[in-house]
Amino acid sequence: MSVTTLRTGLATRLATITGLRTASYVPPDPMPPVAIVIPTGITYDSTFARGMDEYEFTILVLVGAIDDRTSQARMDGYCDPSGSGSIKTAIEADKTLGGACFTLRVREMRNYQQTPVGDMNYLSAEFAVQVYSQ
């Protein structure tokens, strides 16, 4: 499967979270709250004869200012393992991305921190997603 198809599928799943903008490509000027799908690695030939590849994606989530309690509460909701605002729940609701892959899983949330973008500092977190596809 192509990287483009998988990143678009992930962005489509993330768009099911009310109020969260999504981007399947890194935008030049992101408008938070936004989830950006970034391919970060591919392990080719995980099984014999090109049977499966393993793709790693990072979902970078940016919310408002780092010192804003509302931003922190919103990010906490995205980090929850379940619920209507959960990144994990939204992505894993269709583990085949509409038939584009064998399966996937959201492995971890990491780097809950301040991230500068232009002249602003946003609260951000990264979600590691493993996708298994042919």
C-alpha cells in the first residue's frame, strides 16, 4: 500500500474527533487544534516474498498555548485511552483504514511538551502508530 493512502486513511480517522482539524501532510502554518500525520519509518519485507511491510507514523497534535489550562485539558482528552476525544479510540475504530492495511495499533503517546511554531509556543503530544500493510 502507498504511504499516501495510509496517511490519508489516518487523517480520515482523526477527523472523526469533533473540533480537531487534521492534516495528512505537514501544513506550512498549522491552525490548532490540529492532528498532523507524519510518516516516520518503514520496515520492508516483514514477512517472506513481500508479504507485509511495517509502517510507523507519528501523529503530532498541537493545541493552544502551553500555559492555558483549557489547552491542557483538551490535550488530556486526546491522550485518554478511550472516549470521544481519544486519538487512540478514533484511529483504532477502523483498524484496516477501510481495507488499506491488515491492521494497526496506536502504540504510545510521548513528548507531551511545548513546541514552538513560528512566533507561538503550543502544547503538543506525539502518538506513535504502527500500521501493517502489503
